[in-house]
Amino acid sequence: MLDVLLSSLLSPVVLAFVLGALAVAIKSDLEIPEPLYQALSIYLLLAIGLKGGVALSETPMAEVAGPFLGTLALGVLTPLTAYTVLRRLGKMDRTNAAALAAHYGSVSAVTFIAAQAVVAFAGSPSEGFMPALVAVLEVPAIIVGLMIAYARGDRAGSWREALREVVTGQSVVLLVGGMTVGWIAGEEGMAPVAPFFVSGFQGALMLFLLDMGMTAARRLRDLKEVGPFLIAFGIGMPIVHGALGVWVGLSVGLSVGGAAVLGAMVSSASYIAAPAAIRVGLPEANPAYYLTASLGITFPFNLTLGIPIYLAIAEWLG
């Protein structure tokens, strides 16, 4: 466990995140320009979509079916467990509990990318089709969260508009679109653009996580608004979901690295697609809860400690 933790903490992507957090702590004037942040987001999402599409074109569907179904089941189950914990243990109101459940059942694409990099750095690379599972996990939890909140029929927002926001959002379009392009083109067709989308990927990821480190560190200032229960939830729930994701991953035939990455995906909380949908569908939900919990608590926890924990669990169970 200690070796896995040290290997994770010393990986370049995690160190870039820590550098960003340190820059905020010392009040540096370091800043990633917004246009560059947007360009890096587009590049990373499209790159992982292309990579997943190429892998899918070379993988028998029988090999992918189990992981697809397992991931879909997790996307439905995890928002229900999160909602139950928030309502029964946290005594949170229905709307905010449903909003948080949608975030914690969905997926952080950046956590997924970081997990892939960390397990590869540790010598346990994951399957090439894993990006396809990100798209599978992205949407179901948001639908479940919105349906929970709308069960009483007295919401101010529009769940249909919220779902449209998810399906047409940047992350889904780039992931699904990239996978389609990669699947159609195949490895031979992608060869001319591989130097840009493959060789430059790790460098772009470091720049992106440098910015995410600064963003997460700024969110830490909001911890006083969310209370001790939500802080505990933002760490405890990911560990439970992550362990469940690892077990399901191994059960459906994923490698140790693949199961660890699935655990990291399931443990993560969305802070791109879910907030966009919740703003439209549940405008009365408190952003201080779901943004601070997902970005200020769960994201840095997963990046520094969570991913090596899920890898250690996968190695132990595998």
C-alpha cells in the first residue's frame, strides 16, 4: 500500500496538481488563461475519446459487454446510495440531497484521466476501451438525481432542459464524438494525428492539473460553509463507491489497472456536466454544497490518496 501511495504521489500529474495548490497557498500570481484552459479541456476530452474509439475498433464486443453493463449498473446504483446517506445520516433536504447524488453518481473525466496516468506509472495500465465507460457513467446518475428531485412534481426547473444540457454538453459531445471518429478511422487512419493526440497528451494533462490544483485550493476556502458532515461525506462516500467499482470491475473481467481506474471513476464526483444540469433542472439547490464537495473535497482527495487506495484494493482483490 505504501509503495502504491508513493508511486502515485510522485507521478508527474499529481505533482502538477500539488504545485497548483501550492501556488495558491503562497499567493502567487500564477494563472492559466481561460482560453488556454478551454483549449486544454477540448484537447484532453477529444484525445481520450479518440483513444477509446481506436481501442473499441480492435476489441471484440463480447469483451466490452460485461464492463459496459457493470458500469451502467453502477451509474444507477451510486446516486441512490449517496442520496440515502445524505438524507438519513446527513438529514439533508430532498433537493440538495438529489443534487449531490447526481454529482456523486456521475464521473469526473479529469479524475479518470489522472487515474489512467497513475496506474500506468505504477506498472498496471488499464484497458484501451476505458474512455467508453466514462461516457456510459456520465449521464445515468444525473437522470436518477433529477428524477428523485422531481418525484413530487413541485420543482422550479425543467428536467427535460437539464437532460438536454447534459447530452449536448461539451464533455459528452467530445467523448462520444471522439470515440466515433476513432472507431471509424481505426489505428491506421489515426496514425497521421497520433503524434499530436498521443505524444502531447501527458504534457497537456500536467498543464490542466496545474490549473485544477489552483481551482481546488480556492474551493477549500468554502469548507466552512458546508459543515463537517459534508466534509466526511466527500471523503467517505468516494471510498465506498471506489471499492464497489473495483469489485465490479474485477467481476466483469477488467485487469487490476482497469478495475482501479473504474473504481476511481465511480468514486469521483462530476464538476462539469452535473453542475450544468443541476443549474437548469434544480436551480434552488445550493451550489456551495455540490461544488465545494465535488471540487474542493472529493477531487483533491481522489487525486492524492483515493487513486492509490483503489489500486491497492484492486491488487489485493485481484
